Amino acid sequence: MSDSRRYRTREGEPRSGRKLIETLWNILGFGFAIVMGAGGFMGADWFLLENEVRHWVYLPPELAWPAVAPFLGLKVGVALIALFLGGAVFTLLYGLVQPVKRGRYDVEVSGRDLGGYRK
């Protein structure tokens, strides 16, 4: 028999529905992820075009693979980096706007000094 009981709510507690602000943050986060990925891809495309004219960075011809879409791997890589950095910024903003609050079953912070405790 599986231990699926721990995934249910506690006895006597009604299951709470999603709050409106959580739904709005989810929609905002999803839209932000789409914008950051597309922005990173378009930014990489802009950089490649400008780099061809101004010669900022040497890009070896091996990166121009596949022939039908040159530098596709580089564009996707920059889009992923932009997505991860944007996700980090979004997580930081979410934490500042809506900090985590302790619940009913969380342990209270103790103010006493544990100086005598050793590992």
C-alpha cells in the first residue's frame, strides 16, 4: 500500500482554492517567460547582424550550422540564458512583493543562544 496520505490535506482542514493574486502572478510569470525567451532570441539575431558589420567578436564558421538557419544553436543558447536570467529576476521581484509567511504548522524562531551546542 502506498503512502499517499501525506500528500492530502490535514484532517479537518478544508482545501483552500487558489487566490486571485497567485493566478495573476502565474499569468504574469508565464508571459514574462515568453517575452524573455523571444527577446533573447531576437537580441542574439540583432547581435549577429551587427557583429557581421562591426566585427566585435570572432565567430568561427563552425557555429554557422545548420545551413538553412545559420547560428541557430547560438541564438537558442542566448535565448535560454536570457530566460534563466529573467527567471531569476522575476523570482527576486516575487519574493520582494509577496514574501513567504509562516503557516500554522511552522516552527517559531527561537531567540535563545545555542552557544553550547556543538556538532
